[in-house]
Amino acid sequence: MNALKDIKKQAEVIVNDLAVREINRIEGNSIAFETYLTANPDFIIYSDWSGDKQIGKTVRKYNSETSGSIDLYEYFMTQRKNWKDTFTVDFKGANMMKLNRALAKHISDDMTASDIKVNIAGDGAEVRANVDDKYFRTFATVCGGYIQCLHYRYRSSLK
């Protein structure tokens, strides 16, 4: 009994791994953006303050014709204080919901699971198990990227 719960618990590791990948991707983009700004002096980084606390940064491009500045880009969330904590909780929650939905298509808690294995490799992950003497498999493929956040697409089967 408790097949769904047992497999969910084991499979949570793939969502944790995906969260780490997405945080690394965001941090890489932030470094690349800062490098770009450094090489282009027309861009000015302003600190955004709330009371006496810096809450983030805004990037503006200086416009010499109007002697002012134009809003260009809301600086990456990496400039926000404690962004990783909030992002990780939200990201894991959303992706666990998708994983749970994929698992629940074929499995319920009144089934029994054994030999649960989770494999993470390259741009994918899979969960395999023996569920009531049938072979269960869900294969997750990483999707998303530059504009869209990373997430998994799941294909599941119980044969």
C-alpha cells in the first residue's frame, strides 16, 4: 500500500535537482547581463530602496537627447535580497504539482510499489518502480530555457 506516496517521496529528488539547475541558469544570466552593462557605459544601474533597505536594482539607459533616462529593464531577481529562498519554495511547489499529476495518472495509494529507482542524467530524469506486479515508468524531459524557466515534461506508463 501507499505506492503513490512512496514514489512521490523518492521522486522529489528530481525536482530538487531541477531547482538547482534553474538557479544556476538564472545566476549565469545575471553575470552575463552585468558583464554587458559594464561594457556599455550608456547603461546606468540605480539602486531601488524601500525606507533604509535596498530592495533591488533597476537598469536605465541614459538618453542624451532628452537629458534624462528611459526605463530599460527591471534588473534580474538575483539582485533581490533572499531571492533564492522564495524562488526555490515556489519553483519546487509548482514542479512537484506537475510530478504528482503525472504519477497520479497511473498510480494510487491503494497500490503497492517496490524497487523504486530514480535516475537523473543529462537533460532528463526517470522514475521506475514495480507497482502491483506491473512496470511503472515516468520519464521527465527538461524544457524551457532562455526566456521560459526550466521545467520537466512527463510521459508516464504502467504496463
